[in-house]
Amino acid sequence: MKKKFLLLMTCLFAISSLLTGCGASSGSAENTSGSSKTDKQIKLGFVCMNLGNPWFVSVKKGFEDACKEEGVDALTIDSQYKVDKQVSDMESLVNAGYSAIMLAPIDKNATKDIVEKAKAAGIATSCVAQSQDNTNMRYIVDEHTYGEFIGKQAAEWINKNLASNPKVKVAIISQDNVDSVIPRGNGVEETIKKMCPNIEIVARQAGDTPELGMKIIESVLQQHPDLNVVVATNDSGGLGGYQAMVSANISGDDRAVFSGDATAECLAAMKKPNSIYRGTVDLFPYKAGYESAKALIKYIREGIPAQQETIIFAPVPVPVEDLLSGKYVPKG
């Protein structure tokens, strides 16, 4: 009887130990599945179309400042307006296991597949400025509307100052080299033509860097030394056009340069005494980079939303009068 009792107790002890072991194993597996990346493991990449554009430099600063605040790693890559390089840059970040990627696409069709690959790998994705339609988040410009704002500011100045001129000659420096930005130039041109019956568009050429903008207007001035107005779809091209006008000793109340982006370089040119740089349009690029990074970090920590999120830039005209009076204050 005693032997039977001891045998029974031994079996019960073995069963109890087995059950306890199973319980510990189950709890350990649950904790593992519920683990997430620590901030030290979070890495954000920004693949920019062209850091030669001061506007994107502001985006970069906002992006990197937000990452620094959140204590995560940030890397910015300049694709230098090369589509193949941009695809390769994206591929590198995906292969390196980045947590999230923000993209300023040059050609959204070229980068579509690599964005899908990133998403399949669990990488949060966003785009800034130009739309990449399949990212988790978009912080984008309505290109045609943006062009309308730039064109309207120029047109209002023309109607106020040159309405009595039988012909007002206008040159447009566009970004028609980037397919998604062509509508911005259309918005500029269509708005000016609609609002100003006395204008003549003497040129529309792509030149979204200071060097190209200067080259375009130098060429235009050879044929049209009486050119009245330069309108650029971004400040980079506008600054080049402005410099070409200044170098040709062109000044006066019947000359003007307008553009969009409100970069520090443009605002400085507008502040010069008797400047013919008379207006720009602000999209607050620092804010775009900052808020995009914050959203991506939130996605990483809390989960990527099922539906794509979209934020549209709100253009703010900056006439020289508002800049000089202090009514307009640059942000970021």
C-alpha cells in the first residue's frame, strides 16, 4: 500500500511539473510576439529628388529635426534628378531594413514597384511634394492650384502696374522636365492669360535651378530686351531669371520677377533695395518634412493605417509688401 501511495505521488508531481512548464512556455511565446522595435532600431530614410533646390533643403531639415526630437536615426539621400539613381537609392534602403522611407518622386511610375516592395517588407512609406500614389501617406502639392497662385500674383501686379501697356512680355520658367510638375506651369500660364488680356508669352522653358533659369532668361533677353515679367514655377529657377535681369542692368517699375517656394534666398532677393523680385508663394516645406517624419514614426510605433492618409499643402502668397512690412513671417 505504501508503495502504491508513493508511486501515485510521484506521478502527480510529474504531471504538475509538466503543466507548470507548459504554462511558462506559453507566456514566453506571447511576450515575444508582442515585442516591437525600440527607438534605437528605428531608421528613417528620405530619398529626395534634388537637394540642389533650396526648397527641398528645408524639407530635409524638418524631416531630420523631427527624427532628432524622437530619438531615431535619419538618413537623407540626394537622387540628383536621376530616375535610375532614385530607384537604386530606394532599393538600398529597403535592403538595409529601414523602418520607414519618405520619397520625393521624380517619376512615380518608375518608383511604383520599389514602393510596393518596401510595403511588402513592412516598411512605412510616404511621399512629399509630388505624389507617389501607392505610399501609405502623401504630403503633396495640388500642382495646378499651386501654379494658379503663382500666376495670379503676377497677373494682379501686371494689371495694377502695366494695364495701360499695349503689350506686356512674359517669360515662364517651368519644371516641365518633371512630368508631375507640368500642371504647375499650366496653372501659371492659364491664369496669366485669363487675367491679363495684354500679355504675350514669349517663352516657356524648363529650368528649375538657378543656373538653368539664368541661362533661359539670358537667351530670352537677346530676342526680347524689353521683357517685362519673369514667372517661375519655383524659386530656384526664379532666382536665376532674376540674376539674369540684374546682370543686364534691368530695373524699374515696369519689370518684375515672381516665383513660388519662399526660400530664404528668394526672400533675401526680395528685400534688396528697389528689387524687381516682387513675389513668391510659401508652402512651408519645413513643416512638410517635420510632420511627415512624425507621422511615419507614429506608424512604426502604433501600426500603419489601413487607408492612405493625404495632406495637401496650402499655398500662401508672399508679395514683397507683406515681407517688408513684417505681415508675412517665414516659418521653419
